[in-house]
Amino acid sequence: MLGLAFGFEYSLNLLGYFLPSSIITAPNARSVHVSLMLYGFVPLMLSFLPFVLMEKENIHSDKGLEKLKIYFTLWCIFLVFMTLSLLMGVHRGLVFYDFAYELNFILAFSGVFYILALYDYIKVYKVIPLWIKVSLYLVIASPIALLVLMNPIIGQVEKTIVGPHGDNTLGMSFTLIPIFYLLIKLHAKKTFVAKYHAMWIIPLVGYIDSVAHRIFIGELTYNQEWFFQYLTLCFVPLLLKWLKDANITFKNNPFLIISVYSFLFVDIEGNILFIPTLRWLFHRNDLIVAHAHIAMGVGVFLWQWPWFHPILKSSTNFLSASFIRWVLPLCSSHFPWQE
């Protein structure tokens, strides 16, 4: 609700209405709104999905859940400090990651407990599935990647203040693909084996290349950013193939279908906006605003509906109880779906 409130306040600011406050200013409201949406809902949802899938496979660890609670607690502490610091005017002047760099160390520290929680669950397996191994590798790399990418000297985000942000868009889009994979795997109507691996490997290699270029060589040209932006089109055939192989249709899972197609719409629209002759036209109307809000307000919002339903049906399950207590109130507060 807090993230939504600041978003509403910033919308009023754009219309010329301002609160008589030196704290809730337009720059502060926008930074808090964007930061809560990006760091409150999406990462917590991604964090929980692997454990939901493991519980579905009858893999359970009480020790892992205790470490997961510490992880969630530290993340919430980060959200409090992030919100207060932004309201006090401590900004980095960035579009998306506007809070102080030092706060990323809280996230990195919370990631240690997430790794330990995942490891406790993995020890229950007799044969570790491939998707679990991939999740573990990604989780181990995430704290280090976070501190490097957000670093004000060698990181990438400080270098995307101006320009089309094609490589940044590629990185942000890529972070959503694991969520879609886990959701599709969770709700597959038949045995699901992911294919078209090249369609996510190519964008990943491209993003790593763009980060290395910015760190060791220098700024990217418009055409180079254009190239990295267009690599996001690889996600279109990838997600469509995954939906088909999982036998997920609008009839048996309308929320997930709408979510995927909303993401694909924004993906294609974003690449159209990169054409210079069209970019000028689109920036002169409200379509550029809808671009981001379709992704978050429709695509991400509808993630929760196909995901919450099977979990909440078994509320006696300890993991479900932990989810209701620690994650659901925070995640759901970002969208106006409660009375």
C-alpha cells in the first residue's frame, strides 16, 4: 500500500498538485514508489518460488525455513532503511536504483541466509534436479553481482543515467525469465522439460558482455544499446514454447497466460520504441508511461493469482503459514486488490 500511495502522490505531482511538505516531494515520491515496486514485490516473489516447487515435490526442511525467515526479515529491514533514506533526500540520481549504495550490503547479507536455506532443502534430495542446481548457482552469484553492478565506480547502473538504456532493459527483462520458468513449471499440466535454451543463453551472454564493456572499455553507443535491446526479443519464442510444452492455456490458467502475454507485449513495444523515427512520436504521448505500468501493473500483478491459489488451499502446511505471515502481506500491499 505504501508503494501504491507514493505512486499516486507522484501522479498528482505530474498533474500540478503538491503536498505542502519538504519530505514528500515529487523526486522523493517517485524514487520511493519505483524502489518499493522493484525491491518489495518482485524479488520476494522470486525468492519464494523455488521453495514452493520443492514443497510440491515433498521436499521440506524446518532448518531451511528458519533461515528463510531471517532472510525475509533482513530484506524488510532493508526496505525500511531504503524508504526512510529516500524520503530524507538521499538519492543517487538514478532512474531505478536511486537509494544509497551501502544499503545493498544488507541485501547481500540477507542473501547468505537464503543460500543456507536453499542448501538445507537441497540436502533432502537424493537426486538433485537440474533446475535446483541452476537456482543454487544463480543464488550464489547474486550477492556478488549485486554489489558489483550497483557499485558507483565500476558498476553499470551509474552509467545508465542518460541514453536509451538498452542493456539495462535486457538485464531487467532477463531477471523475470526465471520467475516465468518457475511459474510455468509449478502450473504445468503435464511433465514440463524446458527447451529453447539458446533463447535465454544468448541474452545472458549479451548482458554480461554489455556489463564488461561498460566496466573495462567505456560507454556504449546508441547502436550498441540498440543491439542489446533487441536481444530481449529472444524471450518471445522462449516463453511461447514453454507455455505450449507445459500445456498451459487461457482456459486452464488465464492469469498466467495474461501475465506472459503482457510481458511479451511490453517486450515487443519496447523494441519498437527503440526505432529513432518512432521513439520521438511515442515519447510525446502517454504510451511510454503505459509501457512500464503494463509490465508491473498487469504482468507482475497477475503472477500472484495462479501462484497463491494452490498454496492457500493447504493452509495447514507450515510453508504456507510462513508465506502468509511473512510474504503475502508485503507483496499484496503493493497493489489495490484488497478492500
